[in-house]
Amino acid sequence: KMAKLAVNGQDRELVKREAHSVKGSAATFGFNDLSRLARELERGAQTITAAQLEVSVRELRQVFGTTERFAETNLLHAGAGTAT
């Protein structure tokens, strides 16, 4: 999703669709900041200016990167030493 947004960040329909998907996935895992930004982007994708769209997509990608690093550090490796 982030790769699609990086390449097609001005395609408003694609941005709306990908933001919707990110919103739901992020909410499912409790990543509230990411979900909120995705929700705002989904809602505004059709009406905000091209410059605002670019900034919003960039911000979503940055927060996703932060969230991804958090998850890798704190969630994926947290159970590495436990028995299944």
C-alpha cells in the first residue's frame, strides 16, 4: 500500500482506496495515529488541493514507517524467546 502511494500519490481514487485499507488494518492492530491519518486522507482525497494531497500522503507514509519500526522492535521480536 505504501509503495502504491509512493508511486501514485496524485491518483485520488487510488489514494482513497489505499487509505481506507490502511485505516482499517491500523485500527485492528491498535495503531491509532496511523488509522486517524488514513481516515483523514480517505475523507479528503477527493477535495483537498494537490499540494495538500501530496503532504498528506507523505505524512501517512512517514507515520507508517514509524509504526512499522515500532511493531518490528516491540511486537515481532517480543515473542521470539517464548515457546509456542
